[in-house]
Amino acid sequence: MCEERIKNLESIGFNWVSVYASKQRNSWDEMFEELKLFKSKHGHADVSTKDADNSKLGRWVSSQRKLYRHYKAGNKQKSKGMCEER
């Protein structure tokens, strides 16, 4: 894409990050903060999916581990954007 087209899109307030991607990133950040709180309280980050008080966090942790396994296996499509920083 040429600079002129980029400037034209930006001149009308075009957002380069979709609302969905932005919400997904915010959601990831919120869950990460929740995991940090859990770890500071319990001394570990092994959240069980069966923990009634933390079931959502447990599912998120389980999902992160699954995405990481796909990422390490080279399956970028199933890793849903897992990046080196994670």
C-alpha cells in the first residue's frame, strides 16, 4: 500500500487494528493480570479448570498452554497468534 493511501485512510480516522483484535488483546491482558493476582495469592500459576472460584481463569490458563504447544510444534494456524513474547 502506498503512503498516499495510508494517509487517506488515516485522515478519516481509519483504525489499523480491528475492534475485535483490540478487544481480544484487552481480554488477554485482563486475564494475565488476573493470573498475576492468583499467583501472588497462591504462590503458583497452576489454576485448575475445576476450581469453582477461578473456573474462567483456569480455562484461560489451559487454553494458553494448548496454544503454546501448537506454537512450539510449528502449527502457527492453531496457535492463534501466539508470539515469541508469550
